[in-house]
Amino acid sequence: MKRTIGVLALQGAFAKHMEVLESLGADAVEVRDPEDLIGIEGLVIPGGESTTMSKMLVRWGLIEPVRNLIQGGLPVFGTCAGLILLADHLVNWDDLPRPAGLNITVARNAYGRQIDSFEAALDIELPGIPELSGMPFTGVFIRAPQIQLEPLGDDVEVLCRFEGLPVLVRKGSIIGSTFHPELSGDNRLHAWFLNDVVGSAGVGQRAG
């Protein structure tokens, strides 16, 4: 079944996410205003510049509609800046307007500047998902945020760690990564989100 996935297209690496999703057979649609949310079965919030994305979310009246959909169970995948916008708590700038919904605390740009970007082999083990086991996933960290160990919500599942810190987490249908899976050349995480997270939300569970 072809699924319709919205990709927040205000700023950042949204085009690459759309390319990966479409390569997996999804219908990827750009989300720039509340009407674009109608009919989607999942939402990707890409990396980019979290402050700029926040301002544009406010300008286009998207924060409340996105927050309501997340609270209603719409599957969402936030990467890098997208993770920041999903975090319930931020270090040093907790009043940044954002949808939130993921009970974690995040430090922005914690690994340093653009020049400090790096790649790392990540071991991701998901029960019942052999596609993500046995072969490392390349994590691309670009001005990456860090998920703090404390406080970490009891309802948040850590799916992968790097140097002791969570880099991939899940709370129900909300997925967050500190890295850029769309730049890895490996579509396994997107396939898992599309087939298992969105798929398990139920056929016909569309926004709008």
C-alpha cells in the first residue's frame, strides 16, 4: 500500500528525505502550511537550523496543527533540528517555540560547529527488525544536538547510543535521531519508519 508522508519543507534537508521516501514507494508531500497536513499518514521533520525552522513554523501557523497531530498519534520522525523541535526540554533555550511531544532534554549544537561534523558506525538493534541488525548504520552528525541522559522520560526507548549518549530514541509513534539518516546512503531507517512505525499506526489513520 502506497503511504502518504508529509515532509516539513520550510528549511533544511527536506528534499533528501523526500527522495529517500519516494525511493521506498511512498508518496512524499511538502508541508508548508496547515492545509498540507491533510491526508498524510506520517510526518518527517528534517534537519536544518532549528531557530529558523521555529520562526517559520510560527509564521505559517503550523505549531499547533502539528502538535495536535502528534498528540493524536500521527507517526513523526525528527532528525537533528527536527529532534530539537520535538524535544519537550532544551538546554539554555527552553522557550524556543516548537511542537514538542518527546519527553527528552536536548542540547543544541553540542558537538561543535559545522567543521566538527563527523560520521560514525552505529549499532541499531530493533526487536523483530532484522534489516537493522548485523550491519552498522552510518550516522552523519552535522552540528548535531545531544540527548541528555537525565532527565529521560520513562516512556522513551533508547534505540541506539553513541559514546554512551542516546542518538536514536522512540516514544510510541514519535522517533527522533541526532544524526542525518537521509545523508547516509542507507534507507533502512526510513524503511522501518514507513513500514513498521507508520504501518502499525493502522490503515486509514490519516491526518485531517
